[in-house]
Amino acid sequence: MTQSSEATSVSSPNPPVVRAAYLFGVFLVIALAVLSIVNFVEGLNPGAVGFDFRGAFLSAAHDVRGGESPYPRVEGPGLASQTAYVYPPLLAYALIPFTFVSETAAVVLAVLGVAALLVGTLAVLGVRDLRCYAAMFLWAPTVNELHTASASVLVAFAAALAWRCRATVLPLGATVGLGIATKLILWPLLVWTIAMHRLRATGSAVAIGGVVTLVLWSLLGFDGLDRYAAILRRLAELEAEESYSLLGGFAGLGLGDLAARILASAVGIVVLVICVVFARRGDDFRSFTLALAASLALTPIVWLHYLVLLLVPLAIARPRFSAVWLLPLMLFLTPLNGNGELIQPLLPAFVASAMIALVLVEPEPQPVEPTTAPAAGSP
């Protein structure tokens, strides 16, 4: 036996021991995941399926169909009920077709629509690995999204379309503008489009989103527009510290309300600054990903289903299945109601940060090709 082979045999660990340790580790992870999933699913109330859709969206669609305003009073009981409609009017009008069927049928259709949009989000981004789709449906945020039928899937789908249309002007502008008009959380995408010198697309987004919002609000006599900012502030006061936002996480650590808000805002602003820095270097993907990260960091309220937005950068950077696709399984350790205690309030932020860091550090060079249009950096 040569000296090198002897060294190799001495330094190499015993393969059976390694295999046994590996199998034990896999078994332990699977066992913990199963226990967490069972505990999480047991907490789901079958009678509350479609909670957001049934409680807020469908009633708002009925209101606007009848020419009435869906917006609650700032100090009324609606905001405290967690069923108040607090979005721009586009979503309520878009859901009017659901008002022509029974509530049960509408909820079933809404949940099926959520599932279809989740699949569509990955498909738009060119994911072909079926294991990625399977992993997605195991995510705690996905389970929560299917259970609530919230608007978070629309946000993720809009972000996916924005990336796919990034080399265009009007399609990109329409996607970003209508996405923000559906849910304001996507506004940091305007920072991305500006930083990447997509100025015509940015102008289109502002014009389309603004015009659609004002026209639809005019049909309601602009009721709710004058108090909309106050509604959002009051909602944040009621829910932010019990949610999974950075504000809620920092408050859970014992920081005062003002200190938690300042720190959360500082983190979000830093993320946006880095987004601009990458854009100046011509790094479209990293700039886009950080804009999405800023969307989550700067919103004062984050529920578990918000994190389906992470599907977008993950699908772009990791279109083939890998361990990072399973990271959101850790979120089954978080409670359904409130944001928990000890590490739980910040666990979604840790998981999101880890996923974003992994896709930023070493993205696979396989992003889906943009639609045919002018050069990505053209104004």
C-alpha cells in the first residue's frame, strides 16, 4: 500500500458510521417535521377555510357590486375583527364574479384559484422540476395561503410576471402597477425599476396603477379614500405587534413600540439601499430579490402566508430541487394565532433571511429568459 493510500484510509471516516449518522439525521428531521406539520394542521379550523376570502374579500365584492363602500370606519369594530377590507378597490371589483354563486361555491373556487396561481407562479418562472412543486405545497406559508385564500398569492404571481416581463415596457409597467393597486406591499418594485433605469416602465406602472385605483374609487364616490391612510395606521396598531413582521419580532424581544418601528424601518431601508447598489452594478436578479425582501421587511404586518412571495426569487435562482426548498418546513413550528413566544416571532424572518441569502450568494445561472422586448436597461 502506498503512503498516500495509507493516509487516505486513515483519514477517511468509516463509511457505515457515516451512513448511519446521515440516516439518523434524516430520520430525526423528518420526524420533527411530521410532528410539527401534524400540530399545525390540527390547529386549522375546517369551518374557517377561506377565512380572508370569506370574511373580507367576498363581502367587499358584494358591497362594490351594490355601489356601496367596503371600507370600515377607523374606530369601528370592523378593523378589530380581522375581517375588514383594507386594500385598494381593485381586488374587490375583480372578485365581483364570485358574488353570483353561493358562498360555499365561491370559497371552493377561490381555494382552487389559489392553488392554480401557486402552480402558475412557478411555471411562469420556468420551473419544470416536479419536486419543487411538491415542496411548495408542503410549505407552512402555502398551507396557510390555501386555508385563508388570501391575496398573498396574487402578490407572488404579480412579482413572477414582473420578472418575466422585465425586458418590456408596457407589460412590466402594467404588472407592477396593477400588483401595487392590488396590494401596496409591492411598492419597492418601483425602486427596482427606477434603479435599473426602466423609467418608461416605472412611469407606466404609476400611471396604470394610479388611474385604475382612482377610477374604481370614483365609482364609490371616493368614500374611504380620505381616511385610507388612517385605516392602515389603525390596523397596524391593532395587529403589527402580534404578527410576524420585523416590527412584531422586535416588539416580541421586549423593544418598545417606537424603537421596534425605527429598527424595522432601518432594516428595510438598508435592504432597499443594497437593492439600488446591485442595480447600479447591473445585477438585475439580486436587485429584484432585495426589492422583494424590502417588501416584507417594511410592511408592519406579516402573516405566514405573506412568505409565499419567497417562491419567486427561489424559483428564479433554484429552478431544480435542492435542500433550500425545504427550509420553510421550519415554519410549521410557528403558531397559527399570534406570533408565539421566545424565538417564534422572529423565526419567519430568520427563514426568509436564510433563503434570500442562499439565493443571493450562489444563484444557479439558469434564470428564465425575459419576454422579447427592448434591452433590459433601456429607459
